[in-house]
Amino acid sequence: MDQYKEIINGKQIKNIIYNKTTENIKFYKYLKKNLDDLEDIDFENFKLFQSVSKTLYLINISYECNSLYLISIYNLLTNEKLIQVKQKLSIRELEMIKMFHFLDKINKKDLIIAFTYSDEVKIWDFRTWKCIFDFNNILKNLINFSNFKDLSIRIYDVCPLTFDNKNYIIISFSLIFNHIEISDIYIFDFNGNKIKEIERGKFSIKSINKYYDKIFKKNYIIIDYNNNCIKSYDFKEYKLYNEYVESENYEYKIIVNLEEKITLIGFSGKENKIRIWNFHTNEILIEYSNLFESIQYNNYPFSNNIFLWNKHYLFITISIKSIRHGKGGKKQERYYKYINMINLKTEQFVENNLSKLDFDKRDSNNNYLNVIKYPKIGECILTITDDKELILWKEIK
């Protein structure tokens, strides 16, 4: 493994260049299921989650008509359709809706959160499908819409968290009036009460994340802004904690608590590298370069996901578009997902037999490959291929 010291902001940074691997991990197919008999699933707009009872569920949303959306939930172990409900949302573009699961540890409930990029954030109880939070109704109490005829709202991101035995949701949004856009980041409790305004001004964000520091027993909010900057806030004090200035090409940040070394990780598909910061001091600790140097591609790859497996193995996945010419000269698009692994303890790259997966369509929702905790076997890798085959991969030991 080649190493050298790179000078960044006047400091020497360890840079590890991908060359060869010293560790090899192989996975085998622990569980294989065909999902053909799941009705109404288009495999473009779904999420996977594990419930309070550790059951693996798939939730899918599809457009019906007149702004009505059909939400279907399946038990993936039995292929049984658990529930199917219709909900009205103001937006018609399916790709403008995000939906995910939140585990309410206080009440031991599964909650489903959905938001549109227009003006809606809703939280439903998974079992009763009762709406317990409606941002649209809350806004009507905060803003007198009758005074603004042309007022529009844009939602950037939402992030739920639990603190001091109470649930909160952080919402980043903009109010647009007469071509003037003012952005806000608010914290609400699940009863709809506004707790705090974190920031107001002219900005837009990519994402909001949360992090609980087990060492110092503190909650932090991490906001990734579109001006190439990440900020962290102390949730209890509602104060700015740190600021991480980055290159415009970095994205997909996660927090790792590894032997009391708390780090922030960013991946750049354009620069083909991983950069790791110290979360508390904002110093750059290490860079990994030439991650996918051997892969031939014309356009910059897009990253599908970055996630941790077994605490200290980092998975970095990218997708590359390939155009083939079929019969009659017809173009056929195919997407390949490439996977790299890094052992964060040894700081070495890891060889693995999941290094290349093949998909017919662009995997834009990060659900085709991820890590889950499965009963009895612990953390394993989950993939769903284009032929609707679900596979759980377990490490060969």
C-alpha cells in the first residue's frame, strides 16, 4: 500500500493510495428470496427497515391519481402484504418524495416519516397509520398565509432524534416570496411545538444528520450545506459546535466512533478519494486516494452509499453507466455497482467478492445494497438485484 504525506492547509496529511490489498473477506449467500410475488412494487421507490420486533419490512410508495399515493408494506420474510393505505400528498412527482423509518425507542413503536420537496412533512404510526405530525398544519399556526398570496415553501431535509426521553424532528425549509428566499432550520417536538430555530438566512442544504457521542454523552446535529461546508451543533445548547470546510466535490458524510477516535467521513466520486476529519477538532486525519482507479468510465461515477459494517469496515459504493449496442444498433443502458472496502483499524483496503454487482437501472435510492442486523447472525449485507432477488450475504469465517 503506497503512502505519502500531502500538504493540506499547511499540515501534513497521511494519504494512502489504493494499490493492493492485504486482507480478503468473502461473503456467501445466507438467505436468498425471490420477490416476484410482491404486488405493486416497482423497485424504484421503496425503503427497507427493521421493526421493533426485528422483522424486516419493505415499504413502497406509488402514485395513484389526483395526488393520491398508495403506500404498501410487506413482510419480507413471509412475502405477506401487511398493510396498504392511500394518502394524499400535494406533489405529483414521485421522485420528489422521501420516505423512511424511525424507531421510537421511548414508546417502542415504528414510525414512518415522509416529506415532499414542496411543503409537507408527515409522521405516521406504523401499526395504526394514524398521522401524529403534520408540518403543513403546524406552519399555518406559525405563518399567516393570507398575508402572502405568492408564498411557496421548499423542504430540504428532515431528521428525527430522541433526546432526554423525548422525540424531536429537525426540519430545514425555505420560504419563497417575490423571488426572495429565506431559509430556516427549526426543531419541533412530535406534538408540533416549535422548540428552537437553529439558523435563518440565505442558504440551502444537502442533508441533516444526527450523531450521539457515547463517550461525552452528547447529541449533535450535522448539517451539510450547499456552500461546501458542514456544521455541527450541540443539540442541548443549540449552539454551533464546529465547522468543516471542504472541497465542493465531497458528499455522503457519516460519523464513526472508533476506539474513541470520532471521525467525519466524506467521499468524492469526482476526485476518487475518501477524506476523514476529526469530528471534535475538524482536522483532516487521513485520505484514501485512487479508490476506483482501475475502472474505466467516461463520466464521473455517482455514489450510492457509504456505510459501516461490523463497526470498523467502511463500504464505499459507486455506480458506472455502460451503454451497449444490441440488435439493430439499439442502445442498451446498464449500470454497474462497484464496491470498495476499507478496514478503518488497520487503514488498509480490503479485497471482497462483492466488488461488482450488475443492475439494469440507476440505483438512486440506496436500497439495493446496505447493511442490516439480522436475527441470530448479526450484521450482514443485503442486496436486491434487478431480477427481484433479495440476498443476505454473511461473512465466511
